[in-house]
Amino acid sequence: MNFWTSLVGKLWATIICLVACILITMALFLLPYIDTNFSNNSGDIKRLFTYTAIIGFSMTTFFALFLLTKITQPMQKLISATEAISKGEYSTRLSIVTSDEIGKLANTFNHMAAELEENIRNLNQEKEHLASVLRSMSDAVITFNNSGHIILTNPPAQKLIPKWKDIDWDMEQSNDMESKPEEQVPKPLLDLFERMLQESADVSANVHVKQGVWSVRMAPLYADDDNIRGAVAVLRDVTEQVKLEKMRQDFVANVSHEIRTPLSMMQGYSEALLDGMAASPEEGQELIQVIHDESLRMGRLVKDLLDLARMEAGHTDLHLRRLDMNEVLERVFRKFSVRAKESGLDLLYDKRTEDLVLEAADEDKLEQVLTNLLDNAFRHTPSGKQIRIAADRLGTGHASELQIKIEDEGAGIPQEDLPYVFERFYKADKARVRGGSNGTGLGLAIVKNIVESHSGSIRVTSQIGEGTVFSIRLPVENHES
């Protein structure tokens, strides 16, 4: 700071001007009077006047230096400290120790700086805490201002917004919209945002985007005057929960249907027996046989349900041992050869390698897998067609696998049904007619669970009118055993 623009500099200049005016005035009137009335010693008086002027100017200079030391320098330090605080250097303190007003001002400034530093530190800690909470949340969090511009997002929301932005919503953009599209309320949340502004209260709803379902809860953010300054939305992906709930509902409906059918038949035929509708012992025996068959069917359904429930709960009891799958395949092939002749089907076993040994496998469970798949193929392949069992070993060493294929020349499964064939009670009856099937609709679901319990995988390919191929891959060395 320039000394002459400071308070002390201005005060010093004022005093100098005042003293100079007084001396000039005295010189104009006093010196002629001295020359006239004190002619003998006028030189001494003029020298005294000169000395007095010099002493006066010296005293004003000393007074200015005193003010500079006591007032200007502390004020400059205070100004420098204030500028440092304004730049974010909150640890700045003044080292002025006096008992006057400037000392009290310095103490007050230091106290204010300490309080400000503590408040800023607490705010930063709260900000970091909030940022950590938002980063650790698996739910997407988006904050808007009252104009609908996005002002804060967490990582899940940062991944979600561009995905929604790439979707063609067929939305007309206004001509005066100058901000970027990603800064606006996403289209799926727009209705909720407007509803929240109208109601000034929390709103929630399930939002469907493509194949996903999002549970959204939006709450208003208030300013000091109770005006809404924005909103915060929490989005949770509930696609899997909705899917599971639908599967549960379908499962209950399917179980009810599957059990109700044999129960109705058993009830109807038993009532016929009680009413004496059997005209002969042969008719009575036929009615009893139907009741017996339906009771067996319901028993199979209950058993399959219990087995599937245990498998999905992770309680599959596997009796693992070294197993030659060639022996299992040949046994299953012989068992179904008689049925193939009766059905007019050509059953083949294509063994492409002699080494079909699994180091740890459950023989009964894998035989159940092959039986279910072959039974499924027989039920959906018309007579005169071919069913083939193929087995091969893929790879070498620890990564080697056994591949088993069950190929039929049946009606095939539509492509849109293929992802669901392993679900419980799913029946692609549009293309594969069961006829007189006694299946429970749980066979493929059980097959998938058994294969996966052996650390294997199963997939299906099919063409309408050409047939279906179920392909199983089992690791030779089951590392989870």
C-alpha cells in the first residue's frame, strides 16, 4: 500500500499543510514587523523562527512515524490476513499483542478465523461423509434443482443416466433448451418430478424402462423460506425382484393347476364308484386304475417339487465317486432301446472316445439327468424319426470336459421359448404337443440343478420342424467336490 494513500499518510500531509500555512502566514506578517521594530537583533529572531519551523516539521514527522507503527502496520497485517482468509487459507492468524482497540480487533479476528476454520473443517468432513455414503450406495441417487437440472449424482446414477439418454424417447425438445440433455430430468422421472413439485411431498412409483423395473422415491429439498429448491431421487433396480415375484405367482398358479387336475379326476372317478356307475367289474377296475394312475402322477409331482426345493436351497446330497460315464450311457441306452422299438423310433449311441471318466460324480443323479432328457425327447419325437446320444471328451488336462448331447428330430422349440425351457412348469406347447404325457413340468428344472451341482452347464438349441439338441458339459475334475 502507498504510504500517502494510507490514513496516516493523509493525516501527516494534512498536519504538514496546516503547519506550513501557519508558518507562511507568520512569515508574511511577522517578519516585516520584526524588521521594523527589532532592527538590532532581527537576525537572531529570524534564526529562532527558522529553528522553530524545523522543530515543528520534525515533530510532525515523528508523529507520523508513531502513527505508522501503531496503526498503519497492524492495519496492513489485518488486511493481508483478511485477503488470505478470503483465498481459503483459514489457518491464518495475527500476531498483534496490544491492549488497545487494534489489539482487541486482532484477538477478535483470530477468534473469528478459528471458528471459521472449525466450521469449514466440519463442513468438509460432512461433505466427505456424504460423498462416501453416496459412493457406497448400490442405489442410484440423483439431485435436481427446481428447474430440473441435475446437480449431483453418485456413481450408479452416473452409469445409469447415459444409458437412459441413449434411449429414443420420441420426445420433442423445446427450442429454448440450451442445457445439455443429460443435465435435464430423465424422461422416465419427469412425471414424478412434476408430481412432486405440485404436491410438495414425497412421491414414489415403479418406473419401467425397456426390460427393467426401477423403484423410485423422490423427495423435495426446501430452502430457508420453505420454498422447494430442488429434489433428490433414489432409484433401485427391482427388475430381479419383480421377475422373482412373477415367477412365484406363476409357480403357485402352476402347482395349483397341476395338483387340481389329478385331484379332480380322482374325485370324479371315486364319486362314480360310490354312485355305482360301474356296470361291470371291468368298468370298476378301469375306474380304480385311473384313480391309481392319477395318485401316482400327483405323488411324482410332489416328489419332484421336494427334490427341486432341496436342490435350489443348496441341500443336494451328492454321492461323489470316480465314474465311467460310458457305463451309465450304455445302461440308459439299453433301457430306452425297448421303448424306441415300441414307439417306432431309431435310437443311436455315438461314443466318440473311450475315455469318458469323471473323477467325482453322482451316478444316480447323472442317470436321472439322461433319463429325463431322453424321456422328454421320446415324448416329442414322432415315430419314424431318430434320437441320438453323443458323448465326447473336450480339451486336455485340468480343463478337460465331457460333452454329452441328446439330439432328437422332433417338432422343435420356438426361439422365443428357448430361454425359458429350464423354468419350472414351463411348457412350449405351441410347437411340442405332449399328447398323453404324464410329465410334471419340472424335469428340465431338475436337470439344470443337477448339472450345475456338478459344476457343469447345459444349453439347448432348436429349430422348428428339425429337432432339438440338449448339450451337457461336465468337468472331468470337479473342483467344488
